[in-house]
Amino acid sequence: MSLSHKKLASWYLQLAQSLESGLALPAALETCQGAPAVGRTLMADNLVAGLGVDEMLKRAPSWLPKKDTYFWSAAAQSGRLPQTLRTLADQHSRLGAAKMKLIFGALYPVGMLTFAGFIMPVMWQIDFEVGISNVSDVINAKYFMDVAIFQVPLWGTIIMLFVLAKLDSPLLPMLAKCLPGFRGHSIKQSLADFSYALGAFLEAGTPIAKAWAGAGLVANSPPLKRAGNAMRVLIDDGATPSEHLAKFKCFPADFRALYTTGERTGQLEKNLVVLGRQFQSSANNAMTFASILYPVLMFGAVAIVIVITIIRFYASYLDGVMGIMDK
């Protein structure tokens, strides 16, 4: 089971505020509402029992996103957990808002398509020359077959996407990468996660080779994961990352430029946070674009169905008129 972005954002923000006010992490976990109480109590009890944050996170409930636990771990080591929780709260809040825009934007066209799926098969079976003498003339086996042909794929797809989202399935990101808007969001979100994670690991004192490999895992992107592992080998051989960034196409020009500048000026962690914010903003913009694009496409589908029905109606009507004139 996964929590909604809205609930996670609220819970993270409460935790950040509690920690900033001086409350210890176990007490904050017990006190802050929004996440399931059983999971919060389990996390707090593990800390009280003497387990470290990393071990506690390994035993964390399934509703805590795996990606977020990497940020928790690095931030706890660096003493920046409140700041990191605020960053995570902002990320989830923005993602939740963008997804709600997409859902609400799609409600009306989905309703129209569903309505059209029941009405159009009736219209297509009406003989406008002779009219309808009996309901069975149109509500018959062919009608239900036509309805099923339209409704089953539509609602099957909607239900499948809903289930994948609730299960936090890796198939959903794979599907997203095939769609305009969602593909851009997926790429930029992975870069944002990579930048934030790399900066957090370095701030925590993680060796740079290990930090690169760890950031690749957090990003949930095969190209970035391969790049992180390859960079780890290069760094172990004595190279600096900026020398080899151009070899990896997954890193855009702005990442290469700011990383190189940060490496040379000693502001690497700060620049990585800036990069994370830039990529996160781009990811949110891509999600907003998708929340506009797909409802518009669905409206277009509704309009096409209506136009086809109107054309068929007038074609049938004209055939009837011409038949009368011929007589």
C-alpha cells in the first residue's frame, strides 16, 4: 500500500517542524499524524530499541517510498534531516497537485466518452427512414457488443493505471516514458532525484565514488544508474567526475556546467541542490503540460465521435429523403 502525495507531504512537513522545534525523531514519529499509526510506532520503537536510522528504514512500512528512504539515510548522517524532509514535502506536494490537475482535467472527457459509448451504438442502429417501433430494435445483442467494444478497453485501461499507481508498480514509470509529457516528467524527475541524492550523500560525508553509485540507485533510471556505477569505477581509478561527464548523454549541458563549476570552486553540494531544484521545476512543468494535453486529446476524441454520429445521421436522413423523392 502507498500513501498519496498529499498525505506524505503533510507528514514530512510535520516531522520537519517537530524536529526543528527540538523533538527527538522517535517522539516526532509518534506524534506527527497523517501516516498510519502502526507504521509510525514501529519506526519509533526500532529507534528507541537502539537501531540506527539505516536499519530502521530497512524495516520501515511499505507505504514509505523506497526512494525517499535514501534521502532520509543521507540526511540523518549529515544532520540535515529537517531540511531534507521539507524538500521531500515540497516534491510530493507539487507532484500531488499536478496529478490532481490531470485527474480532474480527465473526469469530464472520460464521462463524455463513457456516455457516448452507451448512446452512439443506439444512434448507429436507428433506421431514420422507418424509425423505431420497438426498443428491441436497438437494445439487442449487437448493441451490447458495440458497447463492450468501446467501454471495455476504456475502463480496462483506467482501472489498470489506477491499480499500478496504488501498487507503486515499476511498470507505471516504464509506460510513462512512452508518452509525451509524462516522458519529459520522468526524465527530469530522475535528474532531480539524482542531483538531490548526490548532494545529500556528499554533505553526509559519503565518499564521492560511493555517492555517485548511490545517487544512481535513487534516481530509478537505468541510464543514470549505469552512469553512477561507471563513474564509481573511474573515481576509484583516480579520475575526477567532471573530466568524464561528457561521456554520459544522460547528463544535460546545464548539469555538466554546474557540476564542473561546483567541483572547481568548492561549491559542489550547493550547486547540486540548485540543479535539483531546476530539474524538479522542469519535471513539475512537464506534469502540468500532461495534465492539459491528455484531457484535450480526450475532448478531441469525444468531438470526433460526435461528428461521425452527426454525419451518419444526416447521411441516413438524406438517404430517406432521396428515397421518398424517387417514389
